[in-house]
Amino acid sequence: MIQLGTTIAAIATAIVPEQGSIGIVRLSGPEAVAIAQRIFRGRKDRAWSSHQVLYGHVVDPNSQTVIDEVLLLPMLAPRSYTKEDVVELHCHGGLMPVQQVLQLCLSQGAKLAQPGEFTLRAVLNGRLELTQAESIADLVGAKSPQAAQMALAGLQGKLAQPIRQIRAQCLDLLAEIEARLDFADDLPPLAEAGIHTALNQLLEELEIILSTANRGELLRTGLKVAIVGRPNVGKSSLLNAWSRTDRAIVTDLPGTTRDVVESSLVVGGIPIQVLDTAGMRDTEDQVEKIGVERSRQAASQADLVLFVLDAQAGWTEGDQAIYEPLKSRPLLLVINKIDLATPDLTPILEQFPCHVKTAAAQGTGITELEQAILEQVHQGQVTAANLDIAINQRQGATLTQAWQSLKQVQQAIAEQLPLDFWTIDLRAAITALGEVTGEELTESMLARIFSQFCIGK
């Protein structure tokens, strides 16, 4: 378990050699100010006031060697991220300056922070709720503006608030039921119909929140889309037109793409990892054969397959051979080279109601392609899209436990079981709801959550 009362230090910014202009070393704990005062040399006439920036140098107190020119920002308790004394040393970026300043802090008595320990201290000290802490991790890792907005909504308490309200209502129900157990002779009989109605409402509210799980997963991890088809149907041209880059080599020779080419895009707020695969065909070329096998693996693991058809050639035996193992997968037919089309495509269009027409070499049809992808996503995976909150996997599993416990309370009522049985499941629901917001904390739960954080956060 994290021990409050110690002083921790860590680098709070990403360190990239020759690229970072600023690097921050953060201290938090009762000795943060004392450690900083031992290694910082600034103007002697400047007092150390909370949230006031000081200019000076970090100096090794033993050798008097100047380590770096820095800005120092003290943030004294309780007006800090952790509600402890916090000091930030804003150093020159890069690899060596911040590493040297950090090592100096450690030599003066600070301990290296564990992953997420600053945020964990903020939770333990009452500065943040657990859902807010998890939203910080989502905000740092956001891959799209919409994902960032979703995380910011969680940071502002929009996720914790409805869950706290549900938990408070469960506590009221528990108090009402337990009162009948303790003072049965002094109170009127329990209104079972009212309890049942209240439980129905709570279950509906939980279901609304649980319905955001898929949306949250999409915004956090994104969608994996594989572009597949025969050689020379325009897969690489489609990727280049879509990503507006020349990621893939485009020639008239079949088999040019020998391996999977990746590109990252954001469509409708959803991060998308696009995989341009090698053309699938029987070949004796060992290198191309490996590429074809990797293409099949990519298609089998993708969330959505874009099946590219050459409109000029129409549907061929080669297309049918590729389609057969993929027909059970989520699939969108992309009829490419539509500007060169000569065969009658009506039978194909009737077979694939989900299709889009493109001329990738001319860059046309890309907007329609994106719209078709979003339609498939919204039809099959995303619900409650009007909400600005979305739960993560841990929250979803815990809220599901709460939902199941409330359903068991309803079952106990229906089976006319004693009130003691009602309270057992109601307490289980209250505990699960508290684990989401952090009102019920366990060491193993905190360790699991904060192990996913970076050290400086």
C-alpha cells in the first residue's frame, strides 16, 4: 500500500532526446519544499510563496556544481494536485537535465514515485474521486478530440455524480428496510410496491450508464479497419487518398504491397487504425506468400473489413475466393475505379446493400466512405451517443455487479423471502457502486488501476 507521509519525486513530462524544450521534475510530500530549498539557488530577496514562480539554478549542495537553469514553482498544501506540498522544477528539456535534477532530488531524501502515485495521493487525500483519476489517464491517452472531451467530462465529475445519486438512493432503501428489522412494532408495514418501483428506476439508470461502455471503448482504443481485395484493385490508392499521404506504394504491377501498411486516422471522433493489406492471390513468390498470410490474419482480427472491388473488372472468381472466409465478418464493400466501370454492377449492389463507390486515384468517394463506416459503427456498436460520459472496462464490470445485485433484490421480493435477504444483495450493490466512485477502496483495486498510469502522473 502507498505510504502517505513520504516525499516522492518523478519526471512529469515525456522525455525525448533533442526534442523536448521543457522537462518538469515534480516533488510531493512533507519534505518537498525542504529538498527543493537545498538544491535551488535563486535571488535571496525573493520569498517562497505558494504558486509564485522563482528563477534560479539547481545546484548540487555537495560539489556546488550547477546542474541546470530552471524555473521553480511551489504549490503548498492544500492548494495542490495531491493536497500535499508540491514543488515543480521546470528544467531544459531533453534527456540529461531532468535526469540529473531527478537524481539530485532522490539523493536528498525523496523516493522515486510509483506509477500513478501522484494521482493516487490526490485520491487518498480527497482531492479527486476515483472516476476523476481514471479520467485523467484517459485524457492523457486521448487519441481524438471527442475522446479528450469524454475524459474531461469524467474529470469534471459528470460520471461520478449519477453513480453517487444511485448509491445514495440504495442507501435510503437499505435504511428503510433495516428500520423494519429493528423497529418492526413501531413502524407501518413496508410498502413492497414502492420498493419494487424504486428498484426498477435504479436499474434503468444503471442500464443507461452501462450502455456507454462500447462507445467509451471505441473512443479510447479506436477501430481497426482492414482493406482487403485482389492485387491491383486500388487498396493502396484508397489508403493514400484517405490518409492524404503516400504511405503505400502505388503501381500498375500486382503484388506491389508485400506487407501490411498501417495508418492512423480520426473519423467522426473515433480513432481508426487502417491496415492496407497485400493483395490476396495464389502465388509462388515466398515473400508475397508471407504477405498474403499476414493479410488474412489482419482481416480476421479487424473490427471492420473494407472489401475493395475493381469496378472495371467486376466480380471475379478471385473476389469470391477472398470473400468466402470473410462473409461472416463486419464488411463494407468498396467499389473502386468507378470512373472506369464498364460491367453491369447491379447484381453486386443487390448482394451488398452496405457499399460505397470510390475513385481512389482521383480522391473521390472518401467522404462517402467515412460516412458509411460511421453508419456501420453506430448501427452495430454505439448506443447512447447523446451522452458525454462513457465508462471504462473496470467501471462497466463493477456496475454490472451492482445491476445484478439489484435484480437479486427484486427476485427476493418476488419470492417473499425475509427482509434479511433483501439487505444482503442491497449492500452488495452499494459496495459495488462505491468501488466505482472510490467510496469503497481496497488496496488490490487501487494497485490494479494505478499500475496503468505513467510514473510522473
